[in-house]
Amino acid sequence: MSTATARVTFGQVLFRPVFRELLATRAIVITADVLRTVALSTAIFSSTGSPLLAALAFGLAFVPQAFTGVLLGPLADRVRPRRLIVTAYLLTGAATGLLGLVVPPTWVVLTVITLIGCLGPALNGTTGRLMADVLEGDAYVIGRSVMSMAMSFAQLGGLAAGGLAVAAVGPPSALLISSGAVFASAAAVRLLMPDLPAARGSGNVVRQGLSGTRQLLANRTTRVLLLAQWLPPAFVVGAESLLISYALGRGFTTGAAGLMLASLPVGMIVGEFLVARFLAPDARRRAVPALIALLGLPLPALAFDLPIAVCCALLAVSGAGFAFSLGIAAPFRDAVPEARRGQSFTVLSAGLMTAQGIGPALWGTLAEVVPIGHAIAAAGVCTVLTAAVLRPALR
């Protein structure tokens, strides 16, 4: 499929069949996932008093994704999309509901979180494949933008709903609410989404997963496009993981720390809207290196003692740089084999999730030996350097 240059509006893709159902159900599930994470983290900290175990409730779902994304990636092509999505939602809803009905030991809770994380790459790969199949030309890029903004709103909504639900009804009931929302999404997908066919595929899934991943990384074009989508978020999420410690170390209130955390996704929403709405397809592709650099440029300023309002503004500007992904979306879709689109998007998702899991560990370690503001600044410098290194290849 060639990359189209015709402009497409949000309204032209927002109510497309299949994409419409996918967008609504994914938003509900993401909100439910964040609600589950907040409830479990709260329950674990209340029962153990361990901030480490509570933090693991946030991060353990990322751990298995590199392995399952590579080994099971072909499932996104070889299983009918509706069947895979419904199955993943049912398993997630059942596991979440079980945690709400019983009070298992902490190690059981963490194990269940890890198992739920195993479903992520194939589910995200199927979502990417469906969008690439049903949205042609620039409609695919606009659809990616709409999906990304919806997921950001869902994450913010999940954080707000999670705090309110846990405070109002307690973690077990909040988990049951999360489970019910996921089950409702599974029913909606089963009833409303057409049963589209799977792409062709046969043979050993694991062997095909390994060989397909090697081919993606061996090809210079797809390798560059994957690295461009993996590295900048890893650096910025590493910096983001330090924001609460940074804010409290500066003497800001807990509420101010929350404002700093919210500034990045707010900036991302605004940046994606502006780039998708006002830049033509070719201009978006040319802007990729500059937008990656924009992700990192504001962060070194946090090494200085700036007012909270300035810090939030800088983080919002940084978040706007995430719109670089809109310039890479169509080239990546066009560069991968159509018969392995699902696997390609699964590998992309697995690498992205893994990078976002490793980033906080690396920058958290750095912040143990240098001031937190300097560690955040280093993440910004690495992001800008990544933009400079990848710029010739991306052009």
C-alpha cells in the first residue's frame, strides 16, 4: 500500500466501522486497566507497607512483554481479530474479578499481574493490524492520532476514577468494577465488530515469531523505524518516573507533583491534535526529527530551581513532541510485509512497553548518584542526541 498524501479529517475516521468499535472498547479497557492498577497498588501497600511491592504492581505487567511479543507475535495474524480481542478481554476480566473476590497473598497478586501483561503485545498487535487494514492512506495516521489521544484521556480518567473508587468503595470493589468494564467491552466487541478473517499463517508459532523478529531487525528501514519509536519514549518515561521524587525534593506539595505528572499527557494530546490537524502527511514525516528533539529540549531546564508553573509548562511542551509518532506511522505500516502486519505491530508494542519498563530503572539508578534534576536533564539530552543520530536515516 502506498502512502497517500491526501489530507483526512478527524470526522472522516471517527465513525468508520470497525475503528469506531475498536476505539470505544479500547478506551474502556484502558480506563479499567488503570483502575485495576491503582486498586492493586493501594491494596498491596496497605497490607505490606512496602513501596517496592506497591511499585511492582505498576511495573510487572511490562516485564513479560518482550518475550511474549517475540514468541507469540504471529498470533496477531493467525487468529481472527475479534476472537483474539474477546479472548484477551475475557481472561483479563476473569483474573481481575478473581482478585476482587478473594484476598490472595501478595506474590499471587503479582503473578496474576505478570500473566495479564503477557496478553498485551498480541492484543496491541491485533489492534495495530486492524487499524492498518480498515483505514487506508492518511486515514490510518489520523486514526492513530485519534486512538492515541483517546488512550491518553482514558489513562487520565482511569487515574481519577481509580483514586475515587478506591476511596469510596475500597480496592476489592474497585477491582470488581474494573472486571465488569472489561467484560462489557468483550461483549461489545463480540456483538458489534465484524468477524474479519485472519491473515494466512501456518507452522510453529514460536519459530515464526523468532524469524519474523529477526527479519524486522535485519532490515535497515524497519530497524530505524522501530528504534525511532522505542528510544525516545524510553528516555522520557525514565524522566517521568522521577517527577514525584523531583517535586517532593523541591518542597512542592503532593498535588503539585500530580500536576507535573499530568502535564506530559496533556501536552501529548495537544501536540497530536495540532500535528494531525494542521500538518500535511509529507510535512509530518519531515517533522519527525524535530519533534523527537522537542521531547527532550525542555527537560534540561528542570536541573534548575524553577517555579512549579514553569515546570508544568516545560513538561507540556515536551509531551507535545510525542506527536513524532504520526510521521512514522504510515512509513512503518508500508515497510512491513502485509501478511505479517500483526506480528510487526506486536514487536513494535513489545519493544515500546519493554523500553518504558527499563527506562525508569535506568534513570532511577542514575538519580541515586546524581541530583534528580540532573538525571532528568540527562534524559532530555539523550533524547535530543537520538534525534540527531536518527535524522539522516529518517530522511
